[in-house]
Amino acid sequence: MTINSLQNTTGPLLHIVFFWLKEPNNEEHRLQFEKAIKKLIDTNPQAIANHLGGPAASENRDVVDNSFTYCYTMSFPDLEAQNAYQTDPTHNLFIEEASQLWERVAVHDSISLT
């Protein structure tokens, strides 16, 4: 059985989002972003765990990308919860309040293989 043949929808699912702010050194913009995302963390009903972080001072290697401003990881119990999150008002409010601050977003969703 290969990874591509697995059809797990029961989770858990990690939703990993990388943000690159337009002006990463602008303290006011960082505070705006952090206020908006912390509101999301405090009010979103689907996520069962959250992590907000920034680039680590890890070893400089070809496979390490520390170019992002923020990394936000949410854990959902299953694919259904993650799908509900996409249209949840708390998610939409976060986008409304913070999207003007970022120039790039990359999302990686990962579901458990076991």
C-alpha cells in the first residue's frame, strides 16, 4: 500500500500555514497580525490544538526554509472539521483583518497515515 492509495479522512489532520508579511520589520504590522491570529486561536471552534511561531535559528542547510515571518499550525480531529474551518466566520474574520498584511501564504495539510 502506498501513501497515495490511503483514503484516511478520520484524522488527525495538521493544517500548517506559513505567512510572509509584506513588511516583516514593521512592528505595527506584526502587532496587527498577531492580534488577528490570536483572536482566531481564541475563538475558532474546530481546532483542537494551535501553535503560532516564527523561524527558528536552526542550522543553515539547503533543505531548511526560514524565510517566512510566521508559522501557524492547527490540529483538527478529522478532514470534516478542517473543511468546516474553511468557511467558519472566525477564519473569514481573520482573513478580513490580516490579509492586507501578507504578501504570500503557503498551506500544507497533512493527515495521519495510522
